[in-house]
Amino acid sequence: MDGIDFERLAERIGFADLGVTTARIDFGSEEHRTLHFLPKLFAVNAGRSIIPHGHSNMVSAHLPLTGAFRLRQYDQLARDEHSLTIQPALDRMIRAGDLSSIGEDEDNVHWFIAEEPSYTFDVIVTGLDDEAEQPYEIFNLDMEAAEPKGNGLLNVPLMPVSEALLKYG
Ligand SMILES: [Fe+2]
């Protein structure tokens, strides 16, 4: 994906004498452009979870509106057909207003367990890489089967979503 030409935009809009100036961000209009922004509301009952998973070709941001979650996040360091290698990055309680996000590698794996009936407002961005075969992919993880690899790294097997929901959902 091409970067945003910040310097050109900043020069064009300058600063306002009062208030602000703004610019629309143009991601380009190439024929095969696949970048999509998808806003979504998630409802997660007490004890239920957004199951542990990693991603490719997507990033996202998550804002709890009500409730409380235990949120764990991990950096995604490597991926093969059967597993992800990840490193713990965060483990904390979050409540309304505690924004979290995932990057392409950093904090890319996340796992939300609701402690009470909870809602989050999410913005999901897919299609970061026009050359990728899939617009995005999600890798559900069997965290209980994680194997320590030393230096805090974990190798975690992938599992089908139906099994992952039964075990972690
Ligand atoms: Fe996710």
C-alpha cells in the first residue's frame, strides 16, 4: 500500500487562524485497490469471548462501549501452515473507553474475555496488501496447546473456528 503523502497534504491545507483545517485521505484509485474499512458492533456476554486469533492483511481498532474484558495481545513473529509463533505483549482488564488496536505484526493476536455483558465498537481495515491472495485471513489459536519456545515465545497450533468456539468462545 502506498503511504500517505503527509508533507504534500500538510503544505496544501496549512493551519487555520481559528480552529482547524482538514484534508480527505486519498488511498488511490488503482484498478485492483481492495482496501476496505468495516465498522462493527460486537456483543459479548459475560464469560464469553472473542476467541484468540491472529490476522494477516488486516488491522483493526476496538473500543469497549460498556462492560469489562480481560484483554490479552501478542506480537505475531512467524506463521506456517499449522501454527503461529507469538510473543506476549499485553494482559490487562479494560473497560469502556479503553481503546486497543492491532498492527500487521505488533499486537496482532488478540483475545477478549468478557467479565460482564459487554459491547465493543470496532473498525476493521482489510486488503492492506493488493498483491495478497486473500483480502484478509484470520487464524484461530488453541492457546491451551501453546508450546514455549524460550525467551517468552510461544508456538501455538491453529484450530478450525467451530472447534475454537466450543473451546474458547
Ligand atoms: Fe481480530
